[in-house]
Amino acid sequence: MSYTLAIDIGGTKFTLAAFDGDRLVLRHSAATNREAGRDWMLEQVARIVAAWKQQASFDRCGVGFGGPVDFARQRVACSTHVGGWQDFDFPSWTQKELGLASVLDNDANAGALGEFLYGAGRHRDPLFYMTLSTGIGGGIVSGGEILRGADSYAGEIGHLTVRPGGPPCLCGSQGCLERMCAGLWLERDYGMPAAELFARPDFVERYVVDLALGLKSCIMLLNPSRIVIGGGISKAGDRLFSPLRAELRRQITNWSRARIDIQPAALGDDSVLWGAAALARLKQARMENKECL
Ligand SMILES: [Zn+2]
């Protein structure tokens, strides 16, 4: 039996999964040690894969990375949350340490593809996927493919400015959507976990104003068939989604008949893993000159 290995490297947690075709058969998730940096993370990944290799064999690998990725060069550009990743050649590492060829993409791009193929975004083209978690990322699927743009930076909704002159963001700009709405900052700004904040309707009412400003730009530029939101904060469910839809209805330009179709991710915490596995299968199929996943 030959499995596909999927790796999701995030700022709060990292997760590995083994897929047998379209079936997720093994899964391991643990907290990211942000201070320990890149080498610690890679050691964890290598250790888990070594243990899995006792019971399974792998012949391809997909990696979703929580930060900008240069897709053409197959390198991590950087991580704003965890040190040591700048210009990292992840596929060379998987080849050398795991014995596996791999394909690397930004986690939100992988999540977008995962939801498009298997989750809440099925048959919804173009699809916009946003991860609302420690940080905020975005991915676009158009024409059945991830739309990466000229330099792999399409979909970076987290660093749209929603509050000009607002508080400084990790990216060096001010008042970014990520700075105003991501989990990392909510905890610091309000001194309590996001889960507690979203139990307070007065907080949510203010929160969705900034979130909708970001998504409004997406709707006006892309007119997506659906927007799927994943990541830890999306688990607030209707307490978040109902006020968000109402706020977007209020903000979207009157004459625009662009739909406001916003749904939580159907694959829960695993959108990135499903997408990373699909990317790995797609790469292998293309190398073998087959146009199927
Ligand atoms: Zn920013």
C-alpha cells in the first residue's frame, strides 16, 4: 500500500496525515513551539514520518506552509510567526530526510484546493478560501486551479489595509486585516482567548466590521461563487457568520448583485491537508503526463 503524505505547518499547530487515495488513514497534530523555530519543527516531522513508515510506505508528499511561498522556485519565502524559514528549500529537505519528492504551497492555497475538491467549495468556481486563525491567509481557485498570480502572492487578504494608520502589523504595515482580526492579536489586544470573545455579541458586532472590509475587497474584485472560511476562529459558527453576512450586505455597494455566499470550511482543521495531498497527486499525475488527480 502506497500512501500520500500531507504536511500542514502552521503558526499555532502542525499536522501530518497519510492518505490512501481519497481516504485519510493516519493523522497526527501537535502544538507549534514558536520559539524553537525551524529545526525543531523539522525534527518533529521526521520523527512522526519515521514512526509511520513502520506501518506504511509513502510515494509522494504535499506540504502546506503557513507563510508566503515562492511556488515557481518551490521555496518558503519567510514566516512572520516562526523564525528560520527564510528561503527554505522544503522539497530538498523531504527528499533528503524523508526520501520523498514533494510539492510545496502556501497553506491557504492548499486549503482552497482542499475545500474546492472535497469540502464546502465543491463546484463553486471561482472560490475564495480564507483561513482565520493565528494569522489570516487567502487562496483563490479559478478554472479548477489555484490562482497564484505572477509571483505566487495572489490572495494575500491578510495584509489588505482596513484601518489606515492603525496598529502595527508583523509585516511592517499598519492596520492590516490580519492585525485587526487574527487570533494572535485578539488575545493580545483583549487579554482573553478568541473562543471567549466570540461568546460576546457586542464584541462580534464590532469585529465583523473590519473582517467585512477585507472580504468586501475580495467580493468586489473577484465576485466569488462562494467564500469558505476555515481556521480556529471559524469554529465560532453562526455567532460569527450571521453578523458577518449582515455586515457585508450593509457594506457591499448597492448596485452590485455579487452574491454574499459565505460558509464555514467543511473539512474542519484538515482543509490544508486534503489540498496538500491533492497537490502531490496532481504533481505526480502531471509528471506521468496524466490529467487526473
Ligand atoms: Zn500586515
